[in-house]
Amino acid sequence: MSLPHAILTALLEKPSSGLELTRRFDKSIGYFWSATHQQIYRELGRLESEGYIRALPSEQPARGQKKSYEVLPAGRDELARWTSASQDPRPMRDTMLLRLRASAVVGTAGIETDLRRHLDLHQRQLSEYEQIQKRDFPPGKDAPQDRLRHLVLRAGIDLETFWTQWLTHALDEFEHLDEQSPAPEAVLETAPEAVPDAVPEDVRE
């Protein structure tokens, strides 16, 4: 997903000002596609200049008044084009997994503490997602739009469930590891014994 398409999605759901949009990102789309407030405002200007959105007319224009934006037909068409296009899944890149692999050769100092911190963060995020699910998707709320939005939330719940389970397993493994040991020393190659200089052949008289 790209930021302009995330913004088009949010504005099609509800026309909003830049400030309202940043707040909505923080509470919904930002969970799976984060962006700074500066990035959002910059992208709004770009989408407006490209004819994908427009600022809603105000009956009482005033200096400093927040502009609200809505999506134009060209913006809806672009979002539909992007949604229907084929995309490959992104390869996984996770710093913690790389650090864990590296700890196998340089030692595990600090890793276990950070694993516990990550576990706490994922448990908190999982709890937050479950509260959102209980609040926003009660039994019987099964309109097509709601089912699709719930599906996105379920992805977050399943992902956080995976990480909490994996981190718990990782910490259990650490309990069975020997105490931290220094990194294995490089094996020095034994230098070959010096070969004596060849003895010159006797010179015949």
C-alpha cells in the first residue's frame, strides 16, 4: 500500500480536513500503514494538484480555516486501478530476527531483555486490537464493508498473536541456553613448517 492510496481510501470513507485525517490515521489506517503528519499534508497537496481530490468550498472562508477534502472521480478511478492491480507479497525484513541470528556468533548480551520488551509491546497491541474488535464489530455487524474492514483487523490480531506466541517460545528457549559465552575465537591456521633450503648439487670436477 502507498500513502496516496491510503489517503484516497480514508477520504472516500469520509471527507476530512488535514488535521482530521492525521487523527484518523493515528487511530486506524496508521496501524498498518504509518505516516507522519508532515507526510500526510504534503501528499494532500500533491493529490490536489494532480486532480485526484479537491478542497470543499466553504461558505465563510476565513484565514486559517481548516480545508476539508473530498475525492474526485479521477481519484476514485486511480484507487480502483491500484486496488485491482496484481502485487507480489513483500519479503520479510525483521531486525529482531537478524539480531537473534547474529547473537549465535557474537553472544546473546541484551537480547533476552529486548525479547521481553518486545513481548510486552506485542501483548499490549494485541489487547488494543481485541478491544477495537469488541467495540467496532459486535455480532451481527456483517455488511460487506464491515466484513472487509474486520478482515483487516483480523490480520492485525493474527499477526500480534503470532508474535506473542513466538516471543514466548523464544524466551523459553533462552532458559535452556548455557550462560552467555564469548564469541568463538577464530581458528588460527597452523603455519607450515619452514622448508630447508635445497642443498645445491655437488659440482663435478
